[in-house]
Amino acid sequence: MSQLHQVALIFLNNIGPSLAKVLVSHFGDAEKVFDAPNYKLLRVPGIGEKTISQFNFKEALTRAEQELRFIEKNNIDVIFYTDPKYPKRLKNCNDSPVLLFSKGKANLNAPHIVSIVGTRNATEYGKQLCRQLVEELMQYNVLIVSGLALGIDVTAHKECVKLNMPTTGVLGHGLDRMYPSQNRSTAEKMIENGSLLTEYPSGTIPDRENFPQRNRIVAGIADATVVIEAGIKGGALITAEIANSYNRDVFAFPGRVGDDYSEGCNFLIRNNKAALLTCVADLAYSLGWEKADDLKPAEQFMLPIDLSADEQVIFDVLKQNNGPVAIDDLTIKTNLPTSLLAMNLLNMEMQGYIRSLPGKTYVVS
């Protein structure tokens, strides 16, 4: 498949990612789209005579030739959506880009990917939380993704560089520039072990409308999005909303009531748009991640010795089940009043004997 024609697709007038994919799917590859006569183009769902009249095939190919020269000169990878290197999590999102430009070495299909987002006006508390989160995620071999903006984004990227962790910055402009310019040195260091990623060709300036578009890549490429500090308006909440629409996990650190940059996080938690996050273990449990030293042989399992009689009954019921048990089933099987059961479950969870899972279910830790 011709890379020239793949790149030329993004220069076609009035053709967004979804319609570009429909065209490629209909004709088999990008090159055949450019060779197709009008009567065949009219058979494509979503393509009408008005769209065809605005097709600028020749101009698109000329611009693609210029872009390929820039790509070759700057050692940039072009990742078409049919390419095995294309991020598979992102590919599952219906509005994902048809083409990505990548500079660096990051594996965009790493086993574990977390996006970290937050306000540009981060407080010292927020920056410290961010650094701590990145440091603790290191044990899970995670690729950290963010938007290389000021504040929380660049704090996450800098901490990854410091710890030699892979990190990807998703840009709202072409790879021929850096916005904001003060992040240039961080971006250059990120390329050594991570990458810079964009759907925009060279020459694209950082227009305001590009950043909400960029946020769908930040949300779609990851297993989960973590919001560290955010106001009630802004990019971090947009990213969280997009991640929810993609059915991805969203987590938020709670903040003090009344703090402007905790308002967004508290809003997400209050409206069940994000799970409350207090430590990395919460996130790892929810995503089913385990460190190598968490995988203990069955014979090493130690029975707890300081359980009350009621707690022992609950523990035995949970241990006999292979999977999670719902609180309603526990009420029946243990014959305990719901209020007493809830109190014992909380106590056992705080001691680390059991853990709660989504949907008010419980398992032995």
C-alpha cells in the first residue's frame, strides 16, 4: 500500500478520519481511492456529488510528497490505522485518526498504558501527587501518556524522563514545532525512551480547536486516565469525558473542598465519572494488574489468625468461592444482618484480608 496515498488522505477536503476509513475499506487501500472514477466513489456510503466536487486529489498528493520529504528528513514514523504498530486501544475508538505521526521509540501497544491529565496551573500539591503516581507506576512497566502542556502534563513527562520510564506526549500541532516552547528540552529527552505523537502534519499550528481533538488520542490510547488536579472547565475534564465515552476507566485524586483546581476532580468523583484514587494500588487492582512479587504460590497462603467469629464466617464463604461474591449473596450465605455484614467487610478490607471490587462484590486478597 502506497504511503504517499495514505498521507494524501489527510489532505483531502471535507474528509475526516471516519470517512477516510470508509473509503479505504470500500476500495481496499488508499491508492485505489485516488484512482477511483466518480461513479464508483458515489457508491461509497457518506459520499455524495457535493463531496466529490470538492475532492482535491492532485493537490493532496502534492502536499503528501512534501510531507514525506519532511518525514524522511526528521526520522518520523507514519502509522496508518491498518498498520500493526497502530495503537490497538485507540483503533477501537470510532473517531480515531486514520494516520499518526510518531517520533521516538515508545511501544504504543505496551501491555499497560496510563494517561495522566490535569490543569496547566498545577499547585505544588498536584505536582507532588503526579511525581509520586509516576514513581509508583514504574513497578508495573507502564507507558505514561499525556499532552505535553504546562502543569500536570509536563510534570508527568519530566518524572518519566528522570526515572528512565517510557512516556509519550500527544501534540496538538505538527512535529516541526513545539508548543509551549519551554517544553522543548523535555520533549527532546522524551524521544530517547518514549515518543512524540500527533495526527497533524508539519505546518499545523497549535490552534485552540486542535487540543480537544488531541485529547481523544490521550483518552483512547490508554487503559485508564488519571485526573490529578483540574478546574471545572478545561481540557482535563474533556479528556475524562471522552475516556468515559470510550468505556475506559477514569480515576481522580480528591482535593480539598473550595480549591479551584480540586473542583473538577471532586465533580468527576461525585458524579460517578471517575473512581476515587488515593494510591496506585487502587488503580492496579481495578485494572487487574499484578506485580511479579504479588504472584505467590498457593501453598504460601496464610490464614488470618485474628478474625472475630463473624469475620471468620465471612472469610470462609469468600474463600470457598472462586470468584467475587456480591454483598446480597454474602448476606444470605452468612446469615448476618446487612449493617453488621457491612461493618465487618470494611474492617476486613482495612486489615487487607479481603478487597472490594466494582459492583459491591468482594474477594479474598
